[in-house]
Amino acid sequence: MTRRQTAHPTSAAPRRWALPAWGRGFWIVMGAALLVRLAAVLWLRDTIPYSDYFYYHEAGRMQAEDPGFFFRHETVVRFGKLNWWPPGYPMFLAALYTIAGPDFRVAVFLQVLLGVATCMLVYAIGERIGGRRVALGAAGLVALDPTFIFTTNLIASENLFAPLLALGLWGVGHAAALWTAPAARADGARRAMRGAILRRAIPVGIVLALATLVRAIGLCLPWIAAVWLYRSAPRPLWGRTAALGVLGGFFLTLAPWTARNAVVAGSPALVCFGGGLNFYFGHNPGPLGYRELGSTPLAGLKDAARIDRRGYQEGLAFIARDPLGVLTRAASKVVALFAPPTYALHANSAILLPDPSANPELAGEAAALRARQQRKDAALHGPLAVLAAVHSYLLLLAALLALVRRVPQHMPEMRFLTAVVVVWIGAHALFWAQPRFRYPLDIPMALLAAAAFAAVAQDPDSGHRRRRVTIAP
């Protein structure tokens, strides 16, 4: 008798909308996800935002103080970096600061819950694809991911992007589940199915658009979802309906912000500016990656749209001079993308110390704070950094193992996740990359890794008889 079977044959049938029968393993993993994130946040309570993290905090604070902040041309001119960032995370912080005041520690504690929500969604995806073993493996890899754990304590947009990405990935599979539903095989199902498909596909587009308004890399996601849904549908009409539903929901959700860019910034950028700038960072005679504009041919340009146009021109001109270098630069960028995520740990070393030169009485407090942080840094830059690197390489190797064992061919939804991974890597090979850009990719890679582990566990050559992992309907 399984967990989902009733104890007595005469008992009532389960309700249609009853929650799934989450087992003890689920609660253990979710409890671990909550505890490790909460422990990291409490242990690193002295960390303050700096660099981009401080800029996010300030943007949220100013938007909370002035609801029209993002909708004035003066903001576009004075705060140039905001032109390169989507508005979602600063708006999220602004909403939180409006309620609780401009205290970034409130955001950090809310991000603990967002991290747990991400793990729950990963579990739900894994259970649908491959059963409980895959669900627990994938959710466990995300729950104990050092990058995710220590980024929780940072004012970083990844904390909001990750649950939206996971929700979008779950929604794509939820829409595709209609193909195998009993209603899909019933007579006269065609007309009813079109409505059901739209009711599932349009919210997917909306969620992916909200994710894109947090990090612009989300622009590639609706196209992958639309193509996969179209190809996986048993009838062309259903596939077209699903694809149009996803894309329609996506672009209608982005439309208001695109209109804002046209009116306020003077150019209808779909989400934000910076595409041409990032393209130049990936194709130029100098070092790959971010540089101050003053050290590039883009120096002196102030308008974000002009910077993008010039960036594409410079990047394409450099490619024309060195076409084979596209491949070598792409390889370097992929290596950079999969470098150990030590940034997530090191960024937590930023603390604020009292100034003894201004007030000698604070010298003892400053020394104590510095000594305490040095002890934390010894762990952050030592064993925890090693653990983060090991986890990253484990995910990469296990995801490659999933491809070697042809897991996506046996689990159709894994083909979609594999496409997400491949396109994500390709986009950063085309533009530029650093380990931070890989953060959200750990979600589909964890699902691939868990499926690979499950495939190895069920291998009849392993010498043990194990339950076969099947695709959940």
C-alpha cells in the first residue's frame, strides 16, 4: 500500500484540490533550507550592502520615499546604472521599505522565506518529473547550495529572481501536463482544451515576465517555453495555443514598462538598456568583462540607448577583425561562468566599523568588530569557499552525467530544462559571464543532477534491486 492509497476501500475519494501527500523527507529538506539560511543571516548580521548591493538598497529606499522616482527623466539622467537594471528588485525593496521602513535587514529575513519557497517549487517540479527520489534530491541540492545560502544575506536581485524562475519552470510543466490528462483524450475535447491551455499558458508568460523584470536574462525563457510546448503538444492547434498564450502573457506584462522606457528614457527598450554595453564587454581588444566606460571607446556617452548602439557597433567591428576569436572568447566566458562562486561568500565580509580617529572611545568596539569578522572571514574564505566550489562542480558533473545517461530522452520535461541550461550558457558565451550570472542556473541543473543520481541508483548493474524512477503523470 502506498502513501496515496486510502486505508479502507469504503473511505471517501480524495478531494480534487487536496494538497499532495508530502512526506517526512519533504519537511526535513524544507526545515534544513530554512535553518541554514536563517543561521547564515544571523551569523553574518554585521554585513552591510556595498557596490551593486548598496545601489539596489538605495534605489529601493528612494522609490519608497518618492513613488514617482522611477518615472521621471531626472532619475534616468542622474542615476545611470538604473538604466542597465530591470526595475523589479528595487520595486520589491521599495514596497517592503514602505511597509517596514528602509531597513535592509528586513529584506534579508524575507529572502530566507523566498529561498524556502524556491526549494518547495523545485521539489514540486522534481516530483512531477521523476517521483519523490528526484524531488528530494533536487530540493536537497538547492536547500544546501552554499551560493543560495550566502546570497540570502545580500541585497541581490537573484533572491527574487530564483523563486520566480522556479515558479515559471513549474508552470511550463503544469501546462504540458494537459497533454496526458484524461480530458485530452475525451471526445469533443478540442474546444474545451484550448481554454484550459490558455488558462495555464498565460500565467506562465506573466510569471516569466515578472522574472525578466528582475533580471533581463529572463528574455530568453518564454521562447524556450513556447517552442517546447509547441513541439511537445500532440496536436498542432494545442501547441500553437500554448505558445501564443505564453508569449502573449509575457509581452503584455512587459508592455507597461516598455512604454515607461519610451516616455521617460526616450527609447522603447523592452526591459532595460545595457545589451549593447554587455556585448562590447564580451567582444573587445581589452580584458573581457565589466570596465568603467571611461576606459572604453564608449567614454563620454551619456544616453543609455546611444551607449547600447555604440557597444554593438564596437563589438561587431571587433568580431569582423577577429572572427575566430569568437570561439576562444566564448570558451573563456563559459569557464568564467562555471568558476567557483566565492563572490557570494566574500561579499558577506563587508562590515561597517566605527572610526576611532573621530572618536577614540570607539577604538575598543572597532577592534572587537574587526576581530570577530576576521574569524568569520577565515571560515568564509576557507572551508566554506571550498564547500561552495565542490557543490558547484558536483552540480556540473552530475548534470553532464544526466546527458550521458540520456535522462532527458526518458523524462520529456527534462528536455525543456536541458534547453534552458544550454540557452543560458549560450547567451553568456555571446555576451559576457561571471560566476554570479550562473546563480539561477543551479535550479535546472539541480533537477538534472537529481535525475542522474536516480538513474544511477536504479541501474540494474549496480548489484541492488531498486525502485524504478518513472515520469509522474
